[in-house]
Amino acid sequence: MALLSKKDTNLIMDPLADNNPITIQVLGICSALAITAELKASLVMAVSVIFVLGAGNVVISLMRNIIPSKIRIIVQLIVVATLVIIVDQVLKAYQYELSKTLAVFVGLIITNCIIMGRFEAFALANGPWRSFLDGIGNSLGYGVILIIVGFFRELLGSGTLFGIPVLGDPIEKTGLYATGYENNGFMIIPPAALIVVGIIIWVQRSRNPALVEEN
């Protein structure tokens, strides 16, 4: 027997393409603008959200029958805040310099629309296993966009990936810089993320016309 049914597989695959949280649902845009100037920061934020949403969905699902309706939002905030604190402490223990860069944005995971939306729309109405798959799928869809945006912003804006020069030395004029190429400083600032996300949205809709909204 297959581990995942077709419906379960769709919970993971749909957010990676035709129902992506950022490019289709237009959620989680703030972090896509704020922390994607560096690929490493994008990757760490993606992994953090995968942990928080995957684990959070399971916890909310397990508690769904005992959470009073009137305080469900408060309970959801407590669950996500606890998981975010765990992420923050782990970053401080193993990636202290990066944790200082991401400090504010890791804390803002608590208010990420994607997380609260999946708690409310899915975890409260489904069992732990399907809620876990939904959390993993949506957080992967979110993370993939962050990594793509971070890749192009760091490469074109700084000429590096994970802080490692890949296009040559801009001061010594080696590698690609020897041809006259210069880093595009615009790519380092937040508006550049909107342009990259916009290009991704255009590519998605070009590949699948069904995603194009009719007026």
C-alpha cells in the first residue's frame, strides 16, 4: 500500500506549484522582501517555517476537539510562539551571527499569514497526519520561493552565493568582472524582491493559463 494517497500527495505538491502561498495566495510577502538579500538567510528562514508550520499543524490538529472556539486564535498564537522561541534559541546556539540578522524576522513568523491561515483553515478540521502534510507542503512552497528570490538577489546584487564569491573579485577585476560586469546594487534592496517574485508569477501563469485571473 502506498504511503501517500493521491489526496495526500496533492497536499504537498499543490503548494509547490499551482497553489503556492506566495505567488498564488499572495501570503508571506513581507519576509520575501525583507530577508532574501542573502541566500543563507533565505534558506534558514525557509527551514524555520517548515519546522514551525509542520509541527504547529500537528499540535493544533491534536488539540482541535478541546480548543474552545472563542479562544482558538489565542491558542494558535501560543503554539506558534512556543515553536518560534525554539527556533530562535537553536539559531542563537548554532548560528549566532545569522540569528542577529534574522532576529526580528524570526519573531515575526508568529504573525505569518501562511501559518495562522493553515492552522485556521486546515489543522482545525483535519487529523494530525494530513495536517502535517499540509504544513510541510505549504511551508515548502513558501521556502522554494524564498530560496529562488534569495539566489538571484545575492548572485546579481553581490556576486556571491552563501557569501562565497562565484563571479570573481570585483576589486581585483577577475572572473566575470574582467569583462566589465558590475554588481547590480538595486538587487540588494527590498523592491528587487518584488520584481523577482513578479517574474516568477509571470512564468507560472505563462505555463498554466488557468491561473490567469479574468476581469
